Amino acid sequence: MLRIAQGRVYDPANGIDGEVRDVCLDGGRVVEELPSHAPRIDARGMVVMPGGVDIHSHIAGPAVNAARKLSPEEHRADVLDRTATTRSGTGGTVPSSFTTGYRYALLGYTTVVEAATPPLAARHTLAELRDTPIVDAAFLVLMGNNLSLFELIRDGGPVTEAVAWLLDAAGGYGVKLVNPGGVEMWKHGNRNVTSLDDQVEGLGVTPRRVLEAVATSVDELGLPHPVHVHCNNLGVAGNWRTTLDTLDALEGRRAHLAHVQFHAYGGTPGKRPRSSAPELVEHLAAHPEHSADVGQVMFGPATTMTVDAPVSALLREVTGGKWVNADLEAETGCGIVPFTYRERNYVHALQWAIGLELFLLSRDPWRVVLSTDHPNGGSFLSYPRLIRLLMDREFRNEQIGRVNKKAIRRTVLGDDLEREYTLGEIAIITRAGPARLLGLADKGHLGVGADADVTIYSEHEDREQMFATPRFVIKGGRVIVEEGELREAPAGDLLRVAVDHDEAIERTLAPLFEEHYSVQLANYPVREPWLLEPARRVPAGGGR
Amino acid sequence: MPLTLTLREPPAVPLETEGLAPDRLASLRRSEIEALTVWHGNERAQLADFFAVSGDGDEELLVEGDVRRVKFLGAGMTTGRLTVARDAGMHTGADMRGGELVVEGDVGDFAGTGMRGGRLVVHGSAGHQLGGAHPGERAGMRGGEILVHGDVGDQVGAGLRRGLIAVAGRAGDGAGLRMLAGTIVALGRFGAAAGADMRRGTIVAMSDVTLLPTFTYACSYRPPFLSLYLRHLRALGLPLTDEQIEGRYARWAGDGLELRRGEILIYEGNE
């Protein structure tokens, strides 16, 4: 039992915007009322919000681990010794699994979605999520370059059943498409697709057919989270047209666009990009079935880590440094390049500015939510700074004055966008919005019955400082962080979707496995109880 | 007698002594020095568990005993003088920024990695990665001088960004691998692939070197900077002849796979 007394509560999902009131927690849930002798936190003068929800991050799985191995120098510089409550670990842009959990919690986040796991690697992701304490975690299952699915799509086969089976086999939460068709083309030898109607060589599908088929399946299954799309042509000048084509192709079907900043570039391919954020914002405003996370770039060190292997190859040409490029048979590719975003660099400054444009122009914070595509645009540790950029116009303009001027001229940021996010809007883009887009009914709000995940901040004029060091973080009703320090580090829950499929689908998939995989179908689904249990199953079918 | 640390017996597994440097010890009382943390494998221990402390602290520190399994001696030192009376272990003088570190015997691998200033003198031979880069880092040594009177192992000066490494004996394979700038001089012969992937900087060969095919001949000349460098090195005790100091050098530019702004200077004689 815990009463959070007399804090200023921001709970946008329940229409509460800065009202001073009590929040009562009992048995891991928000409750209506508690007896007066219940223990209390005196939150007078403090800001109370639901725990943070990160809709798109990379925190577990083989790509994350390869990135860790690639950058030992970051670990040397950021060593965490074991304490009475925490394990030892390393930080940097790709922290060790335990450190990831601790640092998310210390930031007031209690739910994180790992955004890209090939089903073949689900065991690895699950094992790491089991070692990522405190936060509840889910992961999205990659299906955009899956050879078996391609064949079913081409032949008009039971795609929906296969999608459901894959989700269940992996223990995943939602469906992710990354550069559909393009990664497969890359694996055929240094090629990519450049539009939705390019043929994926020899496979008889196009990006459009993959997008349409999978998005339709996700809607038919009623998955809590819509199809999560990393569009084709990431990072290419002029790619906003592809992004718009993608949204048009998915009109009437639910879809969430990942890190849309990386897909909002105007200009012509091969030339200097400019911003096309306003055009995409227009579309999103007009289509309530579509949503996006921003994928803000923050200056400083990052690690680009993507399933979009051809993009990684291009980035590596920029850095000339170490990198990883990998092939996951029949399912996807992978690329990792350590990267530093610099204020004076035209492209980096433009990316930074486009992210801010998307936030500031967006009319519906519920559908354009915060992410840095951690660690691609920057570490999740940079969220507080990003929040300050959104909330503090003076600070923002000062920062705009520091970065590459030519880039700013290719955006509308120079027009002195007046908007300052309110605390209520920040609560939407960091908790309530992502939770709603994910279909997590118990997350992102403080209504009766919600998970008792609460973050309490000291009111501070410097919003970066305020959001970087919450006074209290409560997870499942337990006080995890007190006065900015971890008090305990219990395991978080695995969140997975509960979706039915027809057992007969395995007879359809068996010959495809024979053809494409080096593993047997029987060995493919995750069955290890220690990986799958305990888990909270979020039912499909309640979405619409 | 200077402050002296005498290792009683070699540790069973390597002993890590990060920060055991004269500048750090100078301000400490005997009891504080004895209580300093060292890591014996994965176990935290006190310095006095392994070392006998004698003499008194000023700017000079002497380490005696068989410290071949003691790592990070003098790591990060900024001033003063540290002398290792016999052979020293791995990472000796890593990240040092100033002062002088003298090893009377041989030194292990990774000595002087990430060094930024000061001077490391090895009277015996050095292992691999002398003045190299820490794992994962692009740049190795960024300043200071390393002088080795014996031979050095592979990849001496890997990723070198600034500074001078001079070797009286032979250099192993991959000397100056991926170096960015700075100077490496060896009087003995070089192993395979000297200067592979070097972007800038100078490798000076006084005897045999087999060049990679990605290096191209530029000219023969008497580099004025080099005679200054070599005089300096002779003053430090490197056995250089007047002919070498005044001599003519063939300049080979490379690595052609990178910028081709680096050079290997090969001594040709002094006619």
C-alpha cells in the first residue's frame, strides 16, 4: 500500500492535467482509495506521472550484443561496480543488460519495447530481457524480409496464420517490418529497393505487397500494436515520398512508423537533403489510423544499429571505421556502425532539426511520440535534454544558434517555432501516447486498475535536470528509486501477445523451412520455460 | 633511499595495480600506501598483502621483485620518476601523461598504450602493442616518448596519433599499423607489413624493411627534421652514428590503401 499524496498529477489518458490529488497504489495496481494509515510519499510540490513507456528502443538481442562487443572503449570509460542492490556492468551508448534496466528505471521509465528481433534470434532477446531488470519489456518480431512469408504472400497463402504462428513461436509482442524487400536485395549483392514497386529479385514480391499483406494480417488478428514499419530508403535524400507512399499504401489499415525523422528528407537522391517534415506531419494529422515515433538525433556519440544492412554499409563509408554487417538466414540482415552526430555537420544538424520540426509541428501528441531510436539517434539517457528542447523555447533557440546554419535554413525551425510542450504533452509523448499505441491498457496512465508504475519528479525550471533525476520511481507498487538512487532491482515482466493460430499452418511452413532454413521447424519455436515464463499475455482481438 | 615497493613473491594470477604511480603515492603516508587497493584476479586486496613498503615518498618510486605478473605499473602517471628494477608486466605506463618510467629489464605487452605524455624507457625488450591502442579505440599513443634498447613485438605504435617511439633492436610485424601520425624509428630490421593502413606519420628504418606493394617510391633526400630527432635520440642513449644522423633516406609514400600521406624513410648511407 502506498499513497502518493498531494502531488501535481499529469495523467492525460484520464484527462488529468496538473491537478493536485492523491494517487493510491495497492497490490501492484492503482486503487481508488486507501485507509488513512497507509504509508505515504509526501509529493507536495512535485510532479506525478505514470512510468515512462519507450515504444522503440534497441536493448536486447544479437545486434545489441554485437554492438557491445564492437565498442569496448565505451565500456572502459563507463564502468559500474557491483553494489548491494545492483550488479556490475558497463555503460556507454549500448549498456550491458543489467545497466540498461537500472538506467531506464533511474530515468523514470518502466516499460521498454525492443524493436527488432528476428524470430531466429528470439531466444537471445528473451535471455537478455530476463537479465534486464525492473522494466517490463516486449519485443517486436521482424517479418519484412522473411523468405517463407514472401512465398506465402506471392502465392496468396495463409499469411495471417503464419504471422500469428511466428509471433507465438518467438514469444513476441508485435510485428516489425524493416525496409521490406530491401534487405533481401542487399543480401543478393550490394543492392536495395528504391520504391514500393521494385521487384524483390527472384521472389515475386514487391515492398508494397509485403506491406499490404502484413498490415492486413496484423489488423485481422487484432494485435494490440499495429504493424511497426521502418520504411524503405532510410536516410536517402527525397525519401519522404517513399514514406508517404507507404502511408498511402496502408491507408485504412493501422500502422506505426518507426523513427520517422530518418524518413522525412526532401531533395533528390545523391544530393544534399532538406526537410520534408511538414509534408509528413500533414499526412499524419489527416490519418488517425497512423502514428509515428520521431527517432530524434541528439548530438554526441551514438551507435547505429539496424536490421537495414544496406544503410549500415553506406554509413560505414562515411565513418571509415569499424562496423558489423551480418546475414540472418532467410529472415533479415543486420548492420552496426558506431557514429557521432556533430553540430557543425550539415546532415547531422538537419537530422536534429527535422526531429524537432516533427515534434513542434505535430498536432496530435498521442500519435507522434518520443524516441531517439536508442542507440541510433542517441542514447535514451539523452531524453531529458530532448524534453528540455521541446519545453524551453529559449534553450532551443540557443541550441539552434549553435548548429550548422545552412541546415537550419532547409527547415522551418528558423521561423522561430513558438511552441513549447507542456508537462501534460510531455506526459503524452513519453507515456500515455506510447502505451496507447502499443495497446497496453494497463500502462501509461494512473486510472484505477492501471499498473502501479509511477514516476515523481521535483519541479525544476531546468527541465533537463528535472527529467534526468526523478525523486521517486515506483514499479509495480514498489519504490525502486528514491532520491535519485536505486533501492532495489526486481525483475520486470515479459509482455507478449496472446494470439491464436491454426495448428495446420505448420504443415504449410514445414516445406518452406526445409527449403530456406538451416534449423528444423521443430527446433524453431521458443519452448524453454525459463525464457517464456513468467510473462503477461496481452490478448489480441481487443484492438478494434 | 627512494620510496620502494618490493614484491614478496609473484602472485598466483596477475595483480592489477592501476594508479600505482609516484605522483599518487607522493602525498600518502606509509599506512595509506599499504592500504591501497590492488586487484588480485577478481579479488580486491591491499597493496601490503603483496608488497613490502620501505624508504620514503618523494618524487621517486622504485619497484623491486619479480613483477612480471603485475599489470598497470605507472599507469596514468603525470609527474615524477618510477623505476622498475627488473622485468615489468603488461600495460606498464598505459595512459601515462608525464614523468619518466624506466624499466631496467623487459616489459610485457601493451606497455605505453594510450600514452599522452612523459617518457617510457625500456632497457630490455618490449612485448606486442607497445604504444598501441586500447581495445576498440582508433587512436593509440597520443604524445610522449618511448625508448626501447632491445627489441619490440608486433604492432608497435598501432594507431599512433602523436609522439615518438624509438627502438634500438628489431620491430615485429605490423609496426605502425593504422597509424595516424607520429614517428617510429627502429635501428634493427622490421617484420612484415610495416606501416600497413597508415594514414600519416613517419616510420624510419635503419636496416632491412620489406615494403608492402601499396607503398610507392617518392625520392631520396636528407630530411632536416630527422637529423634533429636522431640527435635527440642519441642524447637519450640510442646508438646512432653520425652517418645515420647526416644520412640520405629513401622516402616511400603510403599506405596507398589509405591516404598515402604517410612515409617510410629507409636509410641509404651517407655519400
